[in-house]
Amino acid sequence: MEDKKEVKVETVSVKDAEKQEPEKAVAKDETAELAAQIADLNDKYLRTAAELENTRRRAAIDAEARARMRAMSVAEKFLPVMDALDAALKHTPDDEGILAMARSIHAAFDEVGITKIESLGKVLNPALHNAIQVVPATDKNAPNTIVEEMQPGYMFGDNVLRAAMVVVAK
């Protein structure tokens, strides 16, 4: 017996092939155009996200700087109080009330990061010291060395709140 197999043959004309190729070309053009739009939008998104992150970072830095400036301003207001306490201690060094107040203010200064600038015996540093008087150098004092502190200076972290007023050997 013979098997009968049915075979279908489609006929394709040249005209049909010409119709399909421009459609494929149009689809490729649209795909390329859409891919370019996606790349452009992705680039814009990434740039916007980076700009937003930079803005947040700048805002945080600005807020920190403002807070630091406010703290420095408040700290500067307390320096005359500390000077008055130091003067009172020089006048009456055994007064327990004045000693207690001085210890309390020193502890508060330490807690917030205000430190006294050490001057006596140090070499003059114009960033930290303000030389208000010059005396001749002696065997005990090398030239350009601080021999007396007229008013103490204070630092707030790395910033000078007030330079120390000093007498320097020349």
C-alpha cells in the first residue's frame, strides 16, 4: 500500500516579499528609536538621582555648619564669665564657692569641646596667640617664646574662639 502524504505548498510572490521587508525595516527603526529613548530617559533619571543626592549632602553639611556657628556664638558669650571666675580665683584662691563654680564651668567646657589654649613657655603661634607686649629675651626665655599670658585663649574643636593675649620674649 501506498501511503499518501499530503504536502501543502504555499506560493509566495515577489510582491508579498516586498511588502514584508519594509515592515521589518520599520519595526527595526522603531525598536532602535525606542531603545534610544530608553537610554536617554535612563541617563536623565541617573543624573536627577545624583543631583538629588548631592543636594541632600550639601543641605546636611550646611545644617551642620550652621549648628556649629550657633554653638560657637553661644560659647563666646561664656568666655567673659570664665575670665571673671579666673580673676576671682586669683584674688581669693581658697574660696570653695568660686572653686566649685570654676570646676563646673571647666567640666561644661570640656563636655562641649571647648579647650583652653596652652601658652606659657610655648613658641608664639599667630593663629593661636595675640602678642600684645614684647620683652627682652633672658637666659630662661628663648626668643619668640611666650613668657606671660594676659588673657587665656580658647578653642572650639579645631576653631579658635578667642586668641590668647600674651607677652613674648624677643
